[in-house]
Amino acid sequence: CYGFYSQPDWVGNYTIRAERIGNRSTGAGTNFPVPWGCADAHFKVERIGDQYSFHYKENAAGEWILFHSVVCAGQTVIDVGLFAKNWTADAPIRARFDYFRLGDPASVAPAFDPVPDDCALAGLAYCKTIAPRQAYPAPTWSLAAAPAPANPPAIDAGGRVTWMPAAADNGATYTFTATAVNAGGSASAVWSVAVSDALRDDFDGPELAPGFDFYTPQTGPTLALDGGLARLHFEATGDDGLDYDTWAGFDRMPRIQAPLASCGDFVIETVLTVVEPVGPPAYFHGGLWIGFAGGGVDGVMWGPYMSAAQLRLERMGVNMPQTQIATSGAAELGLRIERRGDAFVFSYRDGPDGMWIDHWTQSFAGVEVDQVGAGAKNYGGGVAVTFDFDYLYAETPEPEAPVLDNPCPDSINTTTAGSLFAKRLAYRAGTPLPTAVEVQGPGAFDPATGLYTVVPEAAGQAAVTITATMPGMPAASLSFSVTALARPSHFEDFELDAIEELDAPWELYNPALIDPPPFDIAGGAGMRALRLHTDAGIAYDHWAGVDNAPQCRANAFGVPDLAGDFTAEAKLTLIEYNPFGAPEPFHTGITVVFGTYELYYWGFINGTDLLLERSGVNGLAFMANASPTVTFRVRRECNTYYFLAKPEGGEWQLASVQTQPPEWGVPPSHVGLILKTYGGTGATVTVECEYFDIFAAGSDPGEPQFRRGDVNQDGKADIADPIALLGHLFTSKPLPACPDSADGNDDGKLDIADAIKILGHLFAATGPLPAPFGGCGADPTPDALPVCVFDPAKCP
């Protein structure tokens, strides 16, 4: 937002401000007075690359004055326009705009900030993106290196430099010159790259080894090299009263580091001792540090956290509590981070000679590294910290073949035709060369995420083989099959006259004793749905330690499928929400329940957008959505859960893959629907569920078996069957689960004649329906209508 800000000052001068929502632009000034004092000005915002410049002038003939510039790296603009806002006291405002113009800026010659020098390792891919501070239009690039290295470097259209230093380059230093040219002119960025076979410092000398430096963003910390140790020390706070914390948006952590611009595989290792603080847990974190390229403060820290006997992995700006672990608290602790493709393996050992324990593997897809090192930080008011580091090194790892495993080898890979199926595999790229991945059969495999995905076009079973290969190494191969069902039977379509008719294993859970109860059946015959409703006034929340949100759920004791792999699917429509215009807090959708306070919830959040949460942890996944009707799906495979959604008229999308917390236990106790409100006063919300399916099937569905006339697959023939068919033909009800079972006259199509045929059999003694009838069987006259496997218990 850029323009006039607040009211005139005490002498009547109007002021301007540039502001980012939720984060005022650093250095933008507060209440900057316009020189002419009055509330009449021309404003201009200009974007050149990632830099946004804010200008103003008094009149059309005047010269533009630069007010402020800010870099917003990697941001995508979706709207530009005019605005007016108020806050706190809700002061009235009226603004008059004379014109609005959007167009290309004038040509601007490239300009570069100084590019820092780098280190590189022989055999380790060197990658670095050279971003001009300004340039319009986008420049063309050229690259030179002197002296000429064994393998020539390259630069692409986006300014990304790639190079593979050879063994012959070891010990040499090269000067790189990247030149950008556009209609406005040209400019060059120059930096040096020193090549070695490893970056190592045993801290035996009076100074740090070449390639390393001691980085202190603020004064105070000290680094002393003595007796083969590097002692890093700082007090609780610096002279400015700030602690030595580093997080998203700020960096005050002292560290020993080396500039290693890399997109290849490497290993970094150290041995350290926590000298202080000792005793009770204190607010500190230290160990190995890897900095990611791309602007801002981004990277990972792996090492002692709160005490010498506890380790934690953390990405700046992202807490990762599941990566926390207790150790023996040995005086000397070994730490190791190894990158293999997009996977980073975090390991530790007690003492310098202990066995390495691979604690955690985390994928950071597509990141480029620009710093490696070791350091420490404090926070929460600060404590004094002292770490001793015995050594620190980075090198290319030993060659290793690719790894490709199925973490759930007995999984039931079942989906429905036309629906997205996803399966996460344990994949790690080989090193140091790129790994080629090939899929035989339908679908695709993404090495960055380890996800195999497919949308089967028709019912049936397909064999899939994925093979990962690299030169000079054994191939890794994995085979499995995926079965697509035509459509499972509706476990519950809520075709009930009243909610009291809902039978076990379903239960209505109303822990807050809402009166009247929030459950009801809406709609007429053939169009009925389960309705959940809450009124504003009380927050019906569910969270860690809070349990008062209503649920309609199926008990696992009555649904054998929940004991193993299963897929649960529900189609929901938001009927009423935010009745007063402003968003009200609510979350409603499908839930998987493990205990009183252990739930996943996947559904609508405060409107039509979608959010995945679990008890006590918010924001696991977000999906923008404008449709009030969405089909939600949760698939379980061992202890992995896949959360999918299909907006009405849209395509299936995979929102998230989650590993169930081990303390929750398996299997889940319930699967169903939840409606929670929160925020103190709750919300007025009505949501309707058209159906809820739970299905699991073996790898071979067998020959399709169905019974003609049993449209809703409830094991009997009655008036509900033609009503279900008519609901599909003349309302928005979906296609029957087994369309061939609804083909009453067996003519290969569904129309009113089929409903008449079934009604004739039921009430006019017109005789039996075409086979299979009276029991389940295969279709003796196959046609284009899909069939599915009926539950044998419903096939007398």
C-alpha cells in the first residue's frame, strides 16, 4: 500500500507511507511529509525485477521523487489498483482519484550489487543465480571464466550459473564475469571461485583455514582458537539489548561459515561440546548450519537445543517439533548433514568414535545452498552460550547408488476410476551423478517429493514399475499394482427420513451438549443429505486439550476396513456461512480420529478455502478454492495419510501427505465429519454431506458382481432404489455407485424407462428384472455401463 497516511500533522502537513500488509517496509519512514503539505499528489510504483520503487510528485509536469525502494524476492503480483483503508477508531475517509495507468516502465540498464566470492569443491556441482538489482527489459546473458577451467561454466536466461569443477581444478581460483545486456545498456558482475577437494578446519592454527570466516551480524560474540578447539562465546544480549537469535526476517546468529554455492551432493560434519549453559533447559540452539540461497534468511540448524542432551532440526521460520530427540548427553557430540538430491539426512553420534545414527531425512525440493558452517544462537530474552567445536569440514560424499523402496509393501493400492491416486515411496537419488527415473505403466513419479501419481481412466488393474538408474551403479527398481474400482458403494448416503434412523456404526458425537443438537437430515427423497449446523454465540472448538466440536462419525469396531488401508470420501456443500458479511471462524470437513484429542481435520476454513490441521498443529496444508461444494478424500496407507480434494466442476488435487505421529497409535478409532467453530464467539455455519464412503479392496477386484435393481446397494429391493435412480436423472445426485445395477431393462443406458421397469417389478407384478437378479452375478450381456464388486454380505 502506498499513498497518503493518516491525518495531517499538527501544522497541517499531509504525509505519505509505503507499507507491506502485516510488515511495514523497513526504512520506509513514518509519516513522511510531502514537501508541499497538501493532500494532492501523483504516486507511482515501479517494479524492476524483484525491486519495487515508490515515487511521488506534486504535478504532472514535475520530476518524480524517489520515496522508498524495497526488494520482494520471489513474489508474484496478482492485483494492482487503488485502495483506501482505516483502522482502530474507524475514521471516515473519502479519496478522489484522477486517473489510473498501468504500463511498462522505461528501459533500465542492468545494475549489480557486489557479488561475494565463493568456494567450490572438485566434483561438486556449483550453482549460483546472479540477480541484477535492476534491469528492464529482461537482459541476455554471457559468462566468462579466467583462467579457463577444465569444464566450461554456463549461464541460462535467468542468470543461473552452473559449473562442475573437475579434479584438475583443485587448488585453482577462477574469476567469473557475468554480463547482462538489454535495451538500456549493459553491466557485469565479477566474483572469484576458489576450488579445493574439501573444506576442512581442525582449528589447530591461530586463524581459521582458508575458505572459512567468522560471521557476526552484531557485535559481542567472540571466537577463540586454542588447543585444537574453536570456542564460540556470547553473553545473553549485545550492547543494543538484543539477543543473538536468527529466524525468518532477521539474522543475529554468530557462526563459522564458508560460502559454498552448490546444488550438488555434499556432507558437512563437526564435533562439539556445550560448555554453557548447563543445568535446567535454557533458550539456546546450536550446531551445524546450512544456508539456502534465494534472498532473506533461510536455512536449517541441526544440533543441541535447550540442553546438551537434546537435539533438534529447525528451518528458519518453521518449527519442526517432530525432529526433536533426546540423546545420552555425552560431552562430545558428533553431528552430520548429508545432502543426496533433494533429501537431507541428519545424523548424530555420541562422541567422536561412536556409530552414526541417521535420525531424520527431510526433503527440501529445489533448494540451492550458498553457505555451510556451524554456530549457535539464543532467544527468549537470551542466555550466555559457549560452544567448543573440535573440527568442521565439508566434502563430496562417497558415491552411492539410488535408493527406491516401498515403505508399506503390503499396502492396498486402490482408487476409483477418474480419481487421483498418490503413493509416497522412499526415494533417494544416487550421488554424485544425476539419477534417471523411468516409469513403466500408467502414471508419473516425482523424484523431488518421492510421490507416484496416476488418474486411472477406467476400472481395472495396472502394473507399475519404477526404475532409478545412474552410470556405474546398480539400478533400483520397484514394482506394484494399482486397482481402480468403477465406484464403491455408498457406505452411507443419508437417505433417511430423520436423523434418528442413522444406525451403527455411525454415532452422533455432541460433547458440548449443543441444544438443539447440530445434526439433521435435509432435503426430500432422493436428495437427502446430512446437515450439521451451529449458531454464533459459543465456540465449539476442538484442539489439543479441547473437545467440544460436534462430529458425525463411524466407529472402527463396526467398519473392518478401518483396521487396514482404506479410503474415506465425503461430498460436502457449504449452505450458510459468514451471514453478516465479515468472515467468521469455522472449520468443517472430513476427520480421522485416534483419541479424544488426536484428530486430523480436512475441509473448509472460514469460507470456501480448504485447510488441513491436526490437533494442536495448524496450517499443515492450504488449498485456495472458490466452490462451496467439494468432494474430500483421505487415504490411509500404513501410517501415512493422503489428503485430497475435488472442487465441484474441477479436478482432483493432492493437498498433503502426512505421517501419523507415533504416539497416536493405530488404527484410527473413527472416521467421519466434524464442524468446529472457534475465536471466542463461534460462527453461524451450515454444511451438508451428500454421502460418505469408506472402502478398501484387495489387489484383484475379481469379476464384477452385482445385482440388478439394487441401485443403492443396501442388500434389498424396495422403493428407495428407483428413487435413487430418479434422483440422479432429475436432480444433482451423482451417478449410482454401480450404474449397471440401475439399468432395470438392461438396454445399456440409464433413463426413466429403468425406473419404470423397477417400479413395475415392485408394485405391478411385471416379473423379475434381467439377470443378474435375485442374487449377485456377472453381467451376461456386457455393455458400456460400469459395474463394481458388490459387498458379498449384500448378495444373498
